[in-house]
Amino acid sequence: MQVARFSDSRPPLTVHQAEGTRNFPSVNRVTSNLNAPVPRLIEALSDVLATPESIHELFVSAGEEIVNQCVDLRTALQKKVTSTTAKMRPSSGDSGCTGGASMAPAFGNKNMNRNRELPPLPLISNSALLSQVFTHSACLDAHHCDPHSAANLSYERLEFIGDAYIECIASRIIFTRFPLSGPGKLSQIRESLVKNETLARYAVSYGLDRKIEIPPAVRKGMASKSWTKILGDVFEAYVAAIVLSSPDTGFAQAESWLASLWEDKLAVHDRQELNPHAKSEIMKKLMGRCTKIEFREEREQKILKKEGRSKFFIGAYLTGWGWENQHLGSGEGYSKGEAGTRAAMNALENVPLVDEIAAVKKAFDEEEKARRKLEDSGAKSQASCSPDTTAALPASSGEAS
């Protein structure tokens, strides 16, 4: 069993990261100068919170509240160490690392809602991966970490594989969900799911931006677009950590979570998917003797200079069954064919009117069928009542003798 608050902790470097610890002499020196109880307490709490197994053991023996308090205490103590480290450095004290919570994010706060309904954020059971997810490489550079260690101890490598996982998962989901869409449309849907802006919004909604360790000086001088890129990268790194921390079930867990997270966007595309049979379907419902359905332009095409293409606007109109030039539906698209198909789709959604017309057509068809049946039975009856004229024919001259 894992505790929900565990993802808020910043665990110490593990054995796999031990190589990088040699590159942090300033942190070690400052920590040793703090009051002795602080580093000892951090070390003790780190031992208790080092692995999912040890956390579970504490949870069983002490309860969830105690575990969460331990996490909070260790986080507070580590911030104390970070703060003291920054103060004891030379004038370049801004090179120290702090979490994103201490700064107002430059990305889209006006449109963000951290409290909106979201599927639960999967936990990362591997503390080393969890530490990497929220570590910006500039933090490691500030401590004179070599490039190889910086790449392995920051989120950069995780972001690389996380990007691939997210694109693969998105492709799997939309390929199954939109069987009528071609590869071009599928690519558009996938882009809407995996683009940086979308992932950055999710990162903010889950509060991941508050946990990123980045030097204040770097964060302060960062443009909004760059911060958005970092938020997207951290989200990708988090997905990678979910998969890698549980080799047997991680991918399925990430796929299930992302499918739920993307549901609102996928539902929009559900309504937009092109039905290539829409025209034949509406004609089958409404067409009959002396009726016609016309697909014609409702207004001039719109030239989209930035996109290098035009948009067309088509309407579907019916004449027949007592209706004259009746509007059924409208559609727009990047070709007349697409716009006409969408007009037919819109007409099929115009249920009250289409059902009313279809009822008139059905009544006429049934009446016509009954009339023909009556005519056929009358013709057969007349044929059976006709006299047999063959008996009255005279015998041929050859038969007279």
C-alpha cells in the first residue's frame, strides 16, 4: 500500500545516484555546519521514507497521518538546508535550487484550475525516479555536476522516453476510438493530446510545477514559453517514471490514466469525426418519388491565408413530401466534399424534422405498396374469370377427314 502524499516528498539520492553525490561538496559542507540535530533528523527520516516497503511498514504501525507528517517534516528540513546553503554561498547565491511553489508560474494561471476534477495521479514507487522527475539540470550545474551525471540525475533522459510513451499511448487510443478517420485526421487528434501546451496545463492542474527544483535566477529570467516547455517536459518525465518504476504494470497504468485524462478532448473529436456514409444515410431515410435533396453552397468559401487553404460552407435542402426547399442541416470543411458530408451528418442529427419527413415517406410507401398489392390481386382475379377461347376454335382442314 502506498500513501498518497508520498509523491510530495523529495527523497535523497539513492545508491544508483551515488556517483553524483561526489559533485556536491558545497551542500555537504553547509549541511555539516548546521546544528547537528537537523542533518541527523533528515537522515533518519530519509531512512524511514527511502522505499515503498519502509513507508508501508510505517503506515501499518503508525497510520497515514504520521507518514504524511514525516514527509512534511523532511521536506521542511530539506528546505532549511537549501535556504542555508544559498545564504552561505558567495554573491551568486541565486544559483541554489528551490521548488516551483515559491515563484508565481508564468504559464497561463488565469486559465488554470488546479481543483478541477481529474483522475488520481499515479504514484511513482521508485524514489530515485521520483527525484529525477522534479530536478532541473541547472540545479546540478550549480553544484559543478559533470554533464553525464546531470543528464542522469535530472528529468532530461526521462523526458526523452516519456515523450515516446505518451505519443505511443495516444496513438493506440485514437486508432481504436476513431475507425472512420484517416491518418491525417488521426495525427491532428494526437497533436491536440500531446502538444506542450496541453501537457503543461496538466502539470499545473496536478501541482507538479510547485515541486520542480530549479535555481531562482534561472527561473526568474525565464520566458513564459520556456517555462511552458519545462512543464511539458516534467509531465513527460512523470509518465516515464510511472512506466519504468513498475515494469510489469506501469505502461497499462499510465495508459489507463491518460485515457481518463484525455476523455474531454476525445469526446470533442467524437463529435467531429467524419462519417463518409452520411449522405447515403440521409437519402435512404428521405428520398422517394418526386423528391430531391440538394447540397449547395450557403456562402462563399473562406480563404485561410495562414493555413494556405480554403474553408467551404454547404447546406442540405429537401424538396418533396410536402416540403419546399426545406433546410436539413449545414456543414463546413476544407473541401466541398467534406463540407457536404458534414451537412449530411448535421441533417441526421436534426432528428425531429427528419423523423417527421420520414414518417410521411413511410406512410406514402405503405399506401403505394397496398395499392400495388390490390392491383396485382385484381389482375389475377380478372385473368382467372376470362373464358377459355381455345375450345371454340374450328378444327383445321387437315383434321376434318
